Amino acid sequence: MVCAGIGRSGNLPVELRARLNRYRPPALANRASRRSPASRFSFARPRIRRILPACRSGGDVNKTFCLVAVALAAAPAVTCAADDSFRLTVFGKNHDTPRVLLENTSTDAATIVDLQIALGDTSYDFDRTWAQSGAAHVKPTLLDPDHRNGLRRAQTLHYTFTGLGPGKHAGFTSELDRGAANNRVDYRHVLFDLGLANTDANALISVGFSDGKTLAGRIPDFTLTRADRYTFSLAEQLSPTTPAGSAGDSDVPPPAPQPPTPTDSTPSVPEPTCLSSMVLAGTLALRRRR
């Protein structure tokens, strides 16, 4: 969530902008629209001068609106906290070859550039992947294992991506084997323990973003659901050791937090809210002008 440039009336809500333009000279509006974002701030003072007389003559409600409008009009650019987050869903009728869907749910502009799924039980491995897909302009590249059956196996599946920005997705189908041999296994007892509550041997998911941040955590355990879809998600504010996992229509509470692992990232400290920052900045700007 980025609030840069909030001091410009063009970024205000439609209703607030319409009321604010009643007190703004048309000549200034036309001139400001042709100016660069940096120079538009110079038009805040005459606009404020036209708003203040109406504020003094109005009632309490009008004065409250005017105070907010003045603060927004005078506020310089404010950047709010942004979050990196992702959602990973595993599903498929053939439990030996699950379908994996990775979604970028970030609220900033960071793209997902790296995905690693490390198996906790070393008696299993990934054999191959195929049927890669993605949103427009998303390109997945497999690093480990490969696309051929039985040629090269790996205990960590590794993908890189380009173009996997917020709101976009990528997917693939993967095959799991046991003992370095072609056989049938159930991913619900490999990536996690279906119906149990012990995540020690569950797969570790690590997702890297273009801003240099990495979110990592173990997939929680799930109970069987009719949908047979299992979702694991992490956000920057959440501790990676307390994953937000869900499984279709399951009503079982999530498992207890596990001790942190060396690959866990440190959650960020939330910044002040956008509105508080804008009002404070606008008030300070007004005091400097008096």
C-alpha cells in the first residue's frame, strides 16, 4: 500500500476532491495540472486561503471536513508501509503428482523471483515437474530437479520467476518419489502430515522477492477436506514460525507455533498509519505558513 503523492488533490477520494475544487480557482487548477508533481506543492497556499474562510463560517461538521481537507491539501508526499506476501496452494486428484499454485499477494510493487520447497523427510525427493503455467508475462524457470522422469531428483524443488508481480500467479505439476525410485506416494503425507499435528518433518517453503526480502516457514498440518485443497500463506507482518495455513472448509484451528529455524526471516515493524501521517504533515505545513 503506497500513499506517495497524497498531497496532490488528484489522489483524493472523488467526493472529497469535488468539494475541495469548489474553493480552488479554475486558473490554478489548469496551471497545476501542467506542472510536475514536485512543483504542484506550491499551489497549496492559495488553495488553503480559499478554504479557510468557508471553514470559519461553517458548523462543526463543516469545520471538521475543512480541517481534514486542509491537512490533505498541505501534506507533502507520504509513503506508507508496504507488505510482501504470498499464497501457496497444493491440490490435485492424483496425490502422487500434486498441482502447485503460487500467488503474489503483496501490497507493494515487489515481484516474486524465487521459490524453494525443501522436503523435511529426506527419504523422499522431487522427480520432475511439468505443465508450467502463469499469468500474462510471467515466466517460470526450473532449476531443480528437471522435466524428465527419473533423470535427476532433488530434495529441494527450486524455481525462479520473472514478471510475477502482485496479483499474478504461476503454477506447475510435480512428481514425488521415495528412495530414488519410481513409485507412487501421497504428497499429503510428504509435504505435511494429513490429520496429524507435528510439523518437524514438514516441507519448508521459502519465497524471495525483488526487494531482497525472503519469507520462509514450514507448511502446517491439515485435516482432510472435501475440497482436498491445502493453502499456505505468509505475510511480512506475520512471524514465519506462525504460518497462516488453511485447508478448504476445515474448521480445525491452526497448529501451535514451532521454534524458529535459521532460514526464518524477521517480521517488519509496522509504520504509522497513512491518515495519521497525512494529518500530522498537513498540520505542520500549515504552522510553517502562518
